[in-house]
Amino acid sequence: MNNGMFEPRPEHKFTFGLWTVGNPGRDPFGDAVRDTMPPVDLVKLLAEVGAYGVNFHDNDLVPIDAAASERDRIVKEFRVACDTSGLKVPMATVNLFYDPVFRDGAFTANDANVRAYALQKTIRAMDLGAEFGAQVFVLWGGREGVETDACRRPDEAIKRFREAVNYLCEYNIAQNYDYKFALEAKPNEPRADIYFPTTASYLAFIPSLDHAEMVGVNPEVAHEHMPGLNMLHSVAQAWEAGKLFHIDLNDQVPGRYDQDLRFGSATPKQAFWLVKFLEDVGYEGMRHFDAHAYRTEDYEGVKDFARGCMRTYLILKEKAERWNTNEEIRSILAEIETTNISNRFENAGDLLAIEFDRKQLSEKGLRYERLDQLTIDVLFGVD
Ligand code: GLT
Ligand code: MN
Ligand code: MN
């Protein structure tokens, strides 16, 4: 039904990480279920399903131990694949979590040489992303945390993290890269506790940086849902602060391990409010899917997964339009607005002089039940 309407187009700015469609299904309890697909083939797969762009960590593309000549060959091949398929590289990032060297963190590790290596690895990843025209650089500090707080004071970790981001901003300026950095929060996993557990933590930290204007956030649905937070509220706060530089779309049931499910597949109502917000405010950044296919799937299933992420986004976008134009919804919203006539009190005396009628103010039902049911009707297609 309405198939053409939900087909991805370049202007939708749908992107996927190499690590998402390339996820071979390994988990802590079981081995890979899909053969590893080379990056150039993943680009073809993404082009086939209609994505706009592909993002990568340094080591998704270039193995950590690659010699310079191998790096150049890989980069060349990847460029040809992107050019041929028309795929863009809007975002790049760095893997500071996989290698054992980062077992105690990267920018916050206690060993100064590990911290320096992490910085070196990051600026090389910035060079790599810049070669492909990436404009956003995501920093997810997966190992920036602890199993035991005995190892360092957390305020020291914050200072180290600040020093690292300041350094990267200087490099960005020196190289004329013009990147925007997007800090991605996650409360736990892979470590017991990760510093800066929520998007709001990063929003509070960013103003303390030397180049705060260069740094924003990359909220992820799953990472907000894991501790039971409301993704929409985190995104709205970032947007209102002018800091929504990127977004990771996927899904997650609160309280579980990091599921990275197909966008909208577990909590479609929350996904609806999120899409509606992004569309209503006119967010112009990438709609990046940071998720992966079920472990039951082969590469045809991976395509189903990727198509599903984009299709659900577009369905929800259409639902948002229906919600915005639904007559009964509009009339309830208009009714709500009648109570929102703001008073300005020139001085506190004016405010103190008013006798509020609390009983009258709390008498009338607010009709949010009806409003929510109308939302459900829209979502279920019976509006
Ligand atoms: C990793 C993580 C994601 C981050 C990626 C960027 S890598 O898969 O689970 O949430 O966005 O480093
Ligand atoms: Mn993510
Ligand atoms: Mn995740």
C-alpha cells in the first residue's frame, strides 16, 4: 500500500554506518552468523536499498594494523564504490573501544600514552573522513568509564576528556576541516558505567570547551531508552540549545542490553513523536540508522532490515502530517492554546496581588485522553 510514497529518496538523508549493515551477528554469547562483507560490497548494498550515505569508523574501512600502501588502496577502492553508487559520506567516527589498548578508556585512561595514542588515532580518523568530505565527526566514548570507581576520580576523567576534545578542535581548525563534533552518550555497556551517561550530561559539559560552537551531540534512541529516558525530550533539549548535530535512529526496550533494533520496531509510538519533532522543527541533518539486523538473517534479511528502517521513518513522517492536519486534533490543540495567554508581570507586586481561583483552574478536563486516542487512531490508520 502506498509503496511509492515510502520509497527512500536522496533528500530524506538516510544514512547507515558500515558497522550496521555489516554487522555479522556476533554477540557476547555467540559467533558471527553472516560472512563479513567487504566495505565496497556494503556500499553496493546500501545503494541498492536506496540510502543516501554511508558512515564509518576508521577501522570499519582500514584495518587497525594496515600499512600505508594498503590504506591507500582501500581508500581508492572505496572512493570508486561511493562515486559509482552516488553514496555520500556525511559522517565519520573513530573506534576507541574495540582494541585491548582501550580497556581502561581512551581519552580518560590512566596511562598518558594510551590517551596520546587515542588522540593520534582520532586525528588520523579525522584525516580519513575529511578525504571523503565528511562534515560531522562523532565521538562515542564506549570505554570512557569504569567497572570500579577505585581506579580514578570521575572529575579527573572529565578534565581529561575536555583536554582531548579541545585538542581535536584545535586540529580541526589547523587543518581547515570544518567538522562539527557530535558527542554520543550511553549510560553503560560495554563498561559497567560510562562517563557522560546521557545526552543532557554532554549538553552540560559542552559550554566548558574552548570551542563550544564546534561541538554538539549525537543522541541515540537506544541509549536514551536503556535507562528509561524519553528520547524525544533529550533531542528537544539538544535542538533548543542549537546542538543537534547528528542523530542515531534505532530502537530499544528500556532496561535491556543494547539491542540496536530496526528503527520504530519496538516502541513505534515514541518513534512517531521523534519523527514528528524532527520534521516539525525542520531538522536538516542526516537521519542516521545505528542498528543492525536480527541474528536470524542472511544478507537478504539485512536488506529487509535497512529498507524497514527507512520505510518506517517515512510512514511515521506521513502519520505526522496526518496528525498535524487532523481536524479534531487541531480543535483540541486550539482549545489548549486558549489557556496559554501569557501574562507579563512588570513587578512581583502585581503577581502577588492576584487572587488565583485554584478550584476554577483545575475544574475543566484537559482532553489529553482523547488527544492520545486520536494519536493512536492516526498510528493505526483508522483516522
Ligand atoms: C557502536 C555504538 C554506537 C556508536 C557507534 C559510533 S559504534 O556501534 O554502539 O552507538 O554510535 O562509534
Ligand atoms: Mn550510536
Ligand atoms: Mn547503540
